[in-house]
Amino acid sequence: QSVLTQPPSASGTPGQRVAISCSGSSSTTGGNTVNWYQRVPGMAPRLVIYSNNRRPSGVPDRFSGSKSGTTASLAISPLQSEDEADYYCSAWHDDLDGPVFGGGTKLIVL
Amino acid sequence: QVQLQESGPRLVRPSQILSLTCSVSGGSVSSGRYYWSWIRQPVGGGLEYFGRLSTRGSTNYSPYFKSRATISADTSRNQFSLDLRSVTAADSAVYFCARYTLDFGKSDMFDYWGPGIQVIVSS
């Protein structure tokens, strides 16, 4: 069972806005920054958001991140068909001296 | 551009040692600025972190794998490796190597990943 909690699935149509949540505790998301990774089956995971709301070079500005308290969110707007993938959040765990992940959210573009 | 590539056996027998190697190009495992990590994804499961290695001397493991995993580096070949002992079918997964950028107390991220290698544990 994953330490960070994500909804198992999310969906939207092209052009819509979709948001995925990631919930943790004071030892994880509450006190540390959150990252988001995109995983397309058969391909390497890709960092799309780091430090809660920063985008690595090359990631479209359709991707944005936010955090409030112990819950972080990844938003994609406008949604495109190529955004269909699994998305994972991660955060440092103070007690484990290392990062932990969410269980992943399967994003379906209808 | 940093690139990583996993290699190793695709089939491992139960109770044996799973040994994987990650070859790094476009960057050096000897760089003290970064850590080098292994992560896996079991079938139908989420991402699981094994630990991180710095060739400056420190290696840190997830408590879930500390008793069974060893991460080491071969700086002459610009590679790092994972040995996982006493494997069972539950260790069947896609295994990834990644570069881990860690600024203690500030931020951390896996910024470069390999494509992954599917490993099956079966007799």
C-alpha cells in the first residue's frame, strides 16, 4: 500500500481541465516538496512537476502543480490526447530518510 | 543530455540473486552533486524506491529493502548496479534506474530515468 494517496483514475475530454490529487501527512507532503511523474507504458517515467509547482525544461505549460497543507494537485489544461498516461506523485518522507510515491492515477482522455 | 540504460537477466529463479546494471552516458556517476537510484514497478502496482548511492561514499536504503538490496557503483565503467537477494515471484517487476537530485531539506527529484527492464522471477 502506497504512502501517498491518489485517486486510481481520472478522465477528461480534449480541451478540458483535469486535476489529480495527492494526499499525505505532515511527514511527507505537509513538510516537503512534491514532484509529479508521467509514465506512459513502455517508456521511461518523465518528471513533469518538481518542487510543488515548477516545470522542467521541455514540459508544456499545460501542466501545473500546487500544494495546500498536506494535499498536492497536478492540473492539466487544456487536456490533449497525448496526456493519457499514469501519473505518480512523490515526496520526501522525514521518518524514512527517502522518497515515497503515490499509487498512481490512470488518466484517460476520452 | 543524461541517458540511463538498464541491463541484466530477464528471468531469475526464486531464491536467487537478481542483478541489474545501469549504464550512464552524458553524465558521470562520480559526480558528487547527484545520487543514483533504483526504483521498480510491480505488475499492477505503484513505484517502489530501493535506495540511493553517492560515489562520494554514502549509500542509503529504503527500510523495505535494506535487508535484501545492495546498490554499488563501478566508476571506471560509469555504471551502477542493484543486487536483490532471495527473490520471490513478488519481485517480478519493471526495474528502473534513475538519477536523483537531492538538496536536503529543500527539494528532491528523479530527473532522469532509464526505459526500464522487465524482470520475471519464476522457476
